[in-house]
Amino acid sequence: MITVFVEDFKFKTIIGLLAFERVKRQKIRVDMGFKADEFIDYAFVCEHTRNEFEKMKFKKVEEALQYFKNNFKEIFPSLEYFYMKISKVKIISNATVGAKIEQLY
């Protein structure tokens, strides 16, 4: 089975626990991978991801990962594999930090 992927998808959003993170947008980078027996539309995946970040305003990267693991399975019922990595690219001056999830369904 082929893995469909989106890499280096960057946008600004509200994410984080610290007071300044709740009011100031920060740049994040999202990498995703999908294996499914149905069409995965790259444009939809990107737009949906950005819209959900805007709506949910996650407090933790880990919370966002769990949310999307379940959310994309609902959208794509034949999803067999899901991967997502969320990186905060400028929160620390000399490092990129974040978390990732891999899920077999």
C-alpha cells in the first residue's frame, strides 16, 4: 500500500500552555502520512488541518496529535496507518521541538 504524505506544511496558530502562547500566533510545521484504501486529497488535508488548529486552539502538541489521530480516522474510514509530526519551529532559538504519533488501525 502506498503512503500519501504532506511534509513541511507551515502556518501560524495558537498552540501552547504558556500565557504568551495563548495570545500570540507561532509558526508550526506539520508533517503527515496516510495509508488508506480511498482517495486522500492533499489540499483537503492541509485546509482541514489548518482550520482545526484555528478552531481548537490546542494547549499541547500531544493533545493535537491525539485529536487528529481520531479525527482523520473518522474522515477516512479505510485509514490503516496515520503519522503526524508537529514541530514548533521558533519557540526555542536554537532548536526545533515538538512531538509525533504513528498509529496502525
